[in-house]
Amino acid sequence: MSGVVQSLTCDANGALLPCSRQEAPMTRPLDGLRVLDLSRLLPGPFATMLLADLGAAVDKVEDPKAGDYLRTMPPLASDGMNAIFHGLNRSKRSLVLDLKRPEGRDALLRLLPRYDVLVESFRPGVLARLGLGHDVLLATHPGLIVCAITGYGQDGPLASRAGHDLNYLARAGVLGFTGPADGPPQPPGMQVADVGGGLYGVIGVLAALHERARTGAGKVVDVAMSEAAASFAIFGFGLRAGGLDPGRGRDVLMGGIAPYRTYATRDGGAVALAALEPKFWMAFCAGVGIPAEMQALVPGPHQAALQEKLEALFASRTRDEWTAFGEAHDCCLDPVATPEEALADPQVLARGLVAREGDALHLGTPAGKPAAGPAPRQGADTDAILREAGLSEDDIAALRAARVTR
């Protein structure tokens, strides 16, 4: 298969260079796959962003009023749309339909046969009340893959419960591992459950597509964000299943041993020491001139004195001095970068992870580099998408007159 593709190139600072459109073979893994995205905010759009980066054509369905709430939340880019929205919805198209109206529901069902995958993040039962339950979707298009991303899944006593990332982490037990031993659990610095739900949504979709290639049948991929978060805590749960429960902040990988912690430096910066294996711990100790006691790698009451010793040691040099030390000694010591420093890191730039389009940031993933193209204006592609599904100009005009679209 071949067609017109848009290439994405960046300068040394990650800024997008002018893209050229050229005839070239379609080589991305999911070229030809069509995705209808009914989700908003972070989890679903993150999943469809990954699919788009891999080559899928993603059409985003929004209601005629607010649309995706993230569009207008600060911080705003110079075009008035949220900067995060740009990154999550790059290269997608936008269609406006009011699914609460029968005309909107019917229009969606007419669109459906053109798509391979539908992603939604409504609470269980909402689509059914709109006349668009999973059974209706699959009856209309038996080969459709429906990816439903929710807080707690499609069934169970919490299925209809409202929540956000922090709630899912709390219920999943993940927060119980997080934070200092002498204080309450702390929210992590990223949306673990939301992004995890998107990741598992993509994994489920790819598996369902593989299964459909054999059977021809579609299915519902049921993704619970709370379960996604719990799966990331396999180490902590595994320790406790094995009979070892050191308590929050005392696990080997959660700040419980001095060789695996963060430390403040003389200039107010911070470094991360992760000298878990004896060879790395010995390399660190040799470099700073302290005895390499192997008990340092085992949790216990003795850790308090050792941590205090290392705190004083790290406070004696600046972050840059410790960075140079880590580069000279193979001991798993690195600076704690600020977000701005992380995006400008030579390793990140060499891997092509970051691209900038004006004041919008496009962050790549291990699955692929950012797809070219800005996020769409709300409803920018409504007419084109409806025409592709066979709706006439009169049909589209009627939907607009009924305020089902705009």
C-alpha cells in the first residue's frame, strides 16, 4: 500500500521543521487502521495518540458544547487551545455530534462500519442509555473492537463509582506504597492510572485486532484504570505475598535503604543514587572513600544512621559535581533533572523524543515518534467525516439545523 504521508523532522533543539508532503510507501505499523475516539481528557486520548503515532487514522467525536474539556483548561497555547491537548490529540481529526440526540446517535451508527476500533471512556451504562450500548455497536458492526476505559471496569461493586487518578491509585493499593514512612502517602508526580489505562487500552486493542484477523469477530476490551495501576506495583505486592512487609517507605526500592534514595545537594539540587548491586555500591564507596559495608543493601534499623551519613556527604557537593562523579564512576548515580532539563537532555534529543510546534509540545513514546500534525479545532473535520460515511449535503445540513452538529 502507498499514499501521501507527512514527514516529521526536528532541528537540534527539537523544534518542528517545515514538513514536506511527498509520495512514499506507508511504512508505519498501523497504517490503514481507522479509529473512532469518543473519549476525552487523558486516558482515552493518550491511547488513541499512541495508535495515531503508530499510523492509525483517528477521528475524535466531541459534543457541540464544551467538547473535550481539556481543550480550554490552562495552560493555553497561543492558538487558545490547551498545550497538553495539543500533544494528546496531534494528527487527529475532530467531528462534532450530539450523541444525546437520536439524530446524533443515528449518524454515529452510520459512521461505524468505516472504523476498526472505537475508544470510549464513559461510565458503564452511559452509552446504553444513549442507545449506543456495546451490544448495539457490535450488532451494527460485528468486526468492531470496542475499547472501554473506566476507573474500575464494566462490572463489580465499584463499576459506576466516579473517580480520578488519585482515587484509582488509592483503591488499588498503590498509594499505600508511596511516600515517607513518617507521613501520609503522597500523590506521584504523574498520572499513573490514567496513562496506565491508556497503555493497557492499546495493548488490548492490538491483541483484539490479532484475534479478529483469525476469527473475523470484534469484541469489547474492558480496561480498568485501577487494575492498570495495581499491575505497576507488582514488586510491592510480590514482597508482601512472600511474607515481607517492611512498611511504607521502607521497601528496598522505595527509599528503605541508603544506596537507593534521592539526596539533596549543596546548591539545592538533588541526585538519585540507585547502587542496588554490590558492584555499584562498592564503586560508589570507593569513589567517595567510605567503607563498602554490604549491610547497607539490606533494610533494617541500621539504615537510619547510614542515610544520615549519606545526606551529609551529598550536601557537601553541588549537583553538577555529583553529576561529574557519576559519569566518572560506574555506580548508578544521576542528577534529578528539572522538566526543562529533561526535555533538553542530549539523550532525549538524540532519540527524537521531543518535537515542538510553536508553543505546543509533542512528546514521543517508546512505541513511536510523534505523528505530524497539530491537534484539530473542535468540529474542524465534521463535514468531511460525514461525507466519507455517505451522508449527503442535505443530511449534513439537517444535522446542523437540529444543532446535532456545528
